[in-house]
Amino acid sequence: MGRFRIRRVVIRGLLVVGTVGLVGHASPARADGTVDDLISLGSRPLAVAVDLAVVRPFSILRIGIGGAFFVLSSPFLLPDLVVSGARHGKLAESYEFYLGEPVEYLKRPLGEFD
């Protein structure tokens, strides 16, 4: 019984971290682009379908797992921040690697894998 409760708590924690990571990096809609620009299929409907059905769910999963790794690694990186006093130390690099890059990857238009 205790093992299932721990598993449930871990899963909820990962979902919360992933949600906070997505909400914290949500950007407002661009005034110069339209919805049609973001989801226009053009000549690549298969790429859009694969992106929507496979790549994006795995990217969201990566954000959740990356958020958990960031939270777990941050206590070890805080002493570097306190000692050096730098605002862009190892903690900022860790954040960028685990959460910043995956969120930026999700902001690209559907079907473009560059």
C-alpha cells in the first residue's frame, strides 16, 4: 500500500513540475502572425501529424522529467551561487539545459524540426 502511495506522489510531483514549467514559460500570441501561420499544413501534413502525435508528447514528457532533475540537482548547485555570487552560474546553466531548451523547442511551428 505504501509503495503505491509513493508512486502516486512522485507522479503528481512530476505533473506539477511539468505544468509549472509550461505555464511559467507561456508566451503571449504574436501580433504579426495568425493562427493559420502557426498550423498551416502546406505540403507537409505527415510531418505535422508526426510532430503532433509523437514528438510533442515526448517533448512535454522531457520537460516534466527535466523539471524533476532540475529540482533534484538545485540543492547541489546553490552553494556555487552563494559562493560566487554570480547570477548566471551553474544553476542558470542547469535551468537552461533541463527546462529552457525543451520549452523553446515546443514553441516552434508544427511540423518544423529545425
